[in-house]
Amino acid sequence: GWVVLPDESKHSLFDRNLYFNGYRTVAELQGEMARLADQHPTLTELVPYGHSYCRTQNGCETPGGDRTAGYGLLAMRVTNEDIPGATLLDGDTVERGEKPLFFLLSNIHARELTTPEIAMRWLDLLLKEYGKDPDITWLVDWHEMWIIPTANPDGHWITELGTDPTYGSYPFMHRKNFDQDADGDGSVDCAIWPSHSYSHFGVDLNRNHSFSWLPTGGGNSACSVTFSGPSAASEPEVAALQELVRALYADRRGPDLDDAAAPDTSGILFTLHNYGELVLRPWGFSDRLTPNEDGLKAIGDKLATFNEYRSCRPPECLYSAHGTTDDWAYGELGLPAFTFEIGSYQHGFSPPYAVIDEEQWPDNRAAFLYAARIARAPYQLIKGPDVSQLGVTILDHGANTEVTAVLDDRSHGGQMIGGAQFSIDRPFWDPLAAPHPLRPIGNGSESPAALFAAELSVANLSPGRHIVFVQGQDIDGNIGATRAAYFEVPAPHNLSYLPLTAGQ
């Protein structure tokens, strides 16, 4: 189950005010997930998907005598369960559904402290704005969002120890998990304590995945911060994560390096790290290009327009890395998978807590929303134009509505706009949807950015709030991401003008 067992540390760490001026401990992260699940029972499901290393060992003890019982590994699923097609969750069984998935993974490197906080802000946004923001509402209705705030809870717990005055009141720079005996010989592999930035015990979970894993510990000693472990997916945190992702996503890529993922592959995966202000795409382990380089680059470049990060492959802008999460997700399943290196070199791994809300979350929120909107078919939807502006106006004292939309292909290849359509209350992929065309205004299809509009009688719509879905396509027929807006149909006795509530 998800319940966090009490730690046996000699230090009292779980007062929020003591943990680095605002950051949440593992206990607080998981407690908040449980609270949100209780508050939103029709939108959330708290999913236990495995156990941390220390939980599998009936507890762990640092060389300094601090003990932890370990943790359950927790994911949160967010979707409207009343709309059919969601993943079936029954005990330990995860049966793949039909809804597209956006999977967000944080804190596989323990010391990268802002990443779980950003994951929690994404979770908060989805739940607080559901029913208020039309884009977030349809995403939660028709897609699934999976969020893991900390994939390495034991390691995060070690970072918390450093904030005790006994250890200097600053988070330990521990990157790896708690596995002190990775080779299983009964002796400690690395006895360094406290954890140093470039030398400490454990296995680097972001070098331990089973695709492109580098044998013999990655060529490094057990104290190296990139020690890859004794075998691929040897660590329970990685094995459980891979099992969960395999259950959620279909395999859409062949076994050879040159096998491309199918163009209609559904789903997208982000793994959050810090720092460096980068949007990284596979491959990370090789200079060679993936067979889906065009699509992955287009998605990464688009995401980087929101946060103004650099879009690149690790060997060209950072360093090569084997056994990483994004290489595994793409290499094994064909998923468009990206690593966000969040934040600047100036702020590093543990910036002042205020930096999260001042810079890091505002910089990345729009990128997360865009990724969720294209999750139905990322390799295809990235080619189509954006709906950059969307409006709905009540006309003729409430008898009609006018839908206006600006279609923009300038960051998707600069193709001329070929057309646009809208539907009411049901998105285009729903069999019961009834799409209507929008007409070009002015230059129309003679430009990569164009205004479209249409009028619709509301006579057959019930009074109250409705949602309009809009999508565009370029002259080559490439469809872009859907956007949505709310509008109100007035009751017969109240035909006054009602303003638009548009998506973010």
C-alpha cells in the first residue's frame, strides 16, 4: 500500500519549516498525494507500483546511524473516470486503456529537489482548474495524466538528513538510491559518509534502465555518482517503474536500433531533472540519430519555445549517458520521451524555494500543457498548426454563437493553413462528435497564420455552459493539437451578452 511507515532517524526532519525553507519531505509529498486523492475521488487514483530499495530490505541504516523503513513507490493517475476508456486499475493489476497518456516522472536523482515540487504543481493545476479552465478540463476528461513526484524516495530522504544542524543544515548532494551492497556480496560497496557531491553510495537509477545499460557499473566504482549497478534494472525502483510504463503503453517500435516507432504512436513521457535549461531527446547514449529524429526534434523544438530552453540531444549539448529513462522509454516502446533539465546553472540543484514559483514552474507550465494536448498522437499532431487564439461570442440576443480561431503553423514547418473545424461538447475523435467547418477570413489559406470563423445556431443546445473544440490543418492535411473554450447558452428569459472563458 501507499502508507508511509515512520522513519527511525535520530533526527526530527519532518517539520516543513526545517526542510530547507519550504521543500517537502518524502513523507509530506506522499501525504499530500493521499490527501488530494481523498478530495478528488472521481478524478484521481493513487497507484502503488512497487517498493523502494530500503522497503525491500526491511529498512536501511546510513553509516551515521540514521534509519529509514523505506517507502512505497507511488504514482497518481488523473482522469475523469466517468468517461470510458481509462486504464483499469484493480489491486496490482494495471490493464491498458484507450485514453492517451501523458506520463511525468520526477526526482529519479535524489538531490534535484525542485523536480518533485514542479510535479506537484502540475498535479495541483490539473485538479484546481478542472471545471474552470476548458483545456485542462477536456484533457482530464479525455486523456490520462500520470505523475510520479519522487521516483527515488530513499535517496530524497538522504538529502533531507543534510538539513539537520548536526550535518550542516543544507541538503546532502546525494544523487543515487540507498543500495549500499549492489553486488550482493554482503559488504558495503562504498563507505563514504556523509554523501559528497561527487562520491557516495548507491546506484544511479538514471543509468540503470534496461535499454542501453552500460555493464560493469558503467565503468565506474561503486562510489561514483553515475554507478550503473550490477545488472540492467537491478534496482527495485527502476524495475517497478519499467513494469508500470510497459503496462500503460503499447510497444510501437521494433527491436533494432534503426526500427522507427509507428507514426500514430500514442502517448508521451517526460522525466524532470535539474539543472541546465535543456529539453533533451534520445539518443543519450550515442551520437547516432534515432529513426524518429525528425518527429522527436520537432516536438523538442516546440516544447523549447515555451520555456526558452535549448532543444538538443545529450551528446551534442551535455554529455553521453547510458541506461536513462528517456532512452529506455523510446528505445523499448517507441514513446516520444524527453528529459527536462529545469533551471539555470546559477541556481543549481537546491535553489531557494521561491525560485520554483518565480521562474521554474511559470517557465514550464505551458510546455506541460502542450505535451498533454498532443499526447493522442505526438509524431503526427506536432506537424499541424496551433490554435493560437480562440474565442466564442454570443450573437443575436443569444440565438447564435460565433467561433473565431487563429491558426498558426509558423513553428510547425510554416505550411499554409488548409482549414479548421470545431465541434460542440464532444471532441473530434469521439464517434458522437459532429464537426463543423470554419471559414477563412481575409487571406485564409494563403498564409501560415490565418483567422477562421463560423456561426452556429444554439437553438438545439440546452441553456447553460458548453465547450467548443477547435483544430486546424495545414495544406498537406496535417492536423494540429486541439484547443477548447467555454461558452454559455442563456436561458430564454436572460438573453444578455455572456463573455468567453478561454483555455490557457
